[in-house]
Amino acid sequence: MRTLKLGTTGPTTSALGLGCMGMSALYGEADRAESVATIHAALEAGVTLLDTGDFYAMGHNELLIGEALRTAPAAHREQALTSVKFGALRDPDGGWSGYDGRPAAVKNFAAYSLQRLGVDHIDVYRIARLDPDVPVEETVGAIADLVEKGHVRHIGLSEVSAESLRRAAAVAPISDLQIEYSLISRGIEAEILPTAAELGIGVTAYGVLSRGLISGHFERDRQLAANDFRGMSPRFQGDNLQRNLDLVDALRKIAESKGVSVAQTAIAWVLAQGPKSGAAIVPLVGARRRDRLTEALGALDVTLDDADLAAIERAVPTDAVAGARYPESQMAHLDSEH
């Protein structure tokens, strides 16, 4: 598998990363054994970046990754890179109650993550959303302290604005920005992506299939489980869903003409934006099963020329999506505002 850098100061990682959140939370029930098998299959295929958050099912996801690493062959375990988000505050009922980016909290969160993952260091550590009551400089400074002590290798950020990215980079080297980016979530192209490229900061793009919406597998009449986050997502509701699936049907025609799947086309489009933007972009795929992982890996063999890219953008124009990325209450927590 091809490799590239997460920015100029970051670790070498595979061309795709595995986002493990859906194996524990927010997308309905998942099969634990299949989840572990999928992580093992990803490592065997050369995927090195495993992304999680300490608040995904209140530590369940980190424990799951820890189990997968513990039971993987030594060679695969040693090549794995952990990317951890922290800071989201939860309650016993699964509710959300803000973010904590205080230096003491940063170090506290890290101590628990190291234990749950069963590792002696975290490769990329980042606050999931900026704490509005704590300057980004203080939060990043605390992670820098963890780097100095060997508990963390690289500093990352998540869903921050271009201004916050610059402020953070003035404090310590920032390896990577994790942010949503897909054919139907392109707000980062105006300021955030150029700033990352200018500063030599890599980008891990999550939501490249927009939570399955543009995967080609989401049916128009699908009924979501009560514990599936997408039931509250504006893009999956009512007329918005039908309009967005019309875009998927247009994308499907292009994919079929190339003999590849819709998901592979959407992932390949994100991969193609790296050379175009000058930024090192690693798409995170949220495969929960081995067959979906195999499909996603097939995107690495898809070549999109200029004509293909133009056709894709005609089929799915920049501003064509219906609905916001998150419910209004969650959009309020985004520093990036894209």
C-alpha cells in the first residue's frame, strides 16, 4: 500500500486510515468479533492509522482497539498508529455536556486512554472540539508537555478554523488536522485546506462517505435504529434525504461507467484532492465489516483523470447537498464553522 506523511512533522501512515467509532457507537449495533477482525484485516492490508475517541461509547472503542492490537500479530501491532480524540464530556445516560480542554484535564484524559488502549504512547492526540473557555494555546501546550514526556508522539487538532490552526501552530508543531471532507462537505476548501497546506499540516478527512449517505448502500426507505445518530442528522431526514440520494444516483452513473462502486469513487475523489490542494490528505474510512473494508481499499486502485473529476463535480456540485452536517445544537460547538 502506498504511504504518505501526515504533514511535515507527522508520522508516516497508510493512504487510508480506519475510523473505528462505528464499531462502538452512534450507528446502531455492531458485532464485536467482526469489528476486531476488521481491524486485523486493515492492519494486514497495510492500513496503519487507527482513529478513535476516548468518549466513543465511554471508552468502549479504545478497549476494542486495545483488544485488537493485543491479539494482532506482533509485526502488525508494531506498525499501528493510534489517533485519539479527547475532551468531550459525557454522562451515564450517554448525554453530551460540553468539552474540557484545561491542561490538567488533557493529561487526565491521556492517562486513561493509554490504559484502555494498552499502549505506552499515543501517536496523534487531539481535542475533539475546542473548549470555548480555554485558549487553544493552553490545550496544545498541555499536549506538548505529553510529547516531551514521551506519552504522545504528535499533536493534532480536530474541527478547528484556519485562525485557530495558525494560533496552535505558533505554540508547537501540529502534525495533523482531522476534519470532515467529502464530495458533499467541501467547506474546508476556502480557507482551512489552504492554511493546512501552507503550514505543512496533514489532514485526516473523516466522513468521506458522509456517514454512509454517499456510499451507494443507503436505501431510500431504510429505517434507522433508535440508537443511530443519523436519525437526528439533517441530511438523513425527509426531503433532504431524497434530494441527497438523487446526487448519489448521479454519482452512481459515473462509477458504473468506470466499473467501480459509488463508495470507491467518493473515496478516490477525496484522495485526488491532496495533489490538487497541496495538502497531505488521508481519508478515514469507517468500515465496520471486512467486506466494506475491502471495498474501501479498492479506491486506491481507482484513477480519476481531469475529465472524471469534472464529471463528478457536475454530478455533485459543491453546494448541492441538502441539510447541515450536524443538528444545530452540535454545529454550535464547531470552531471550524464550515
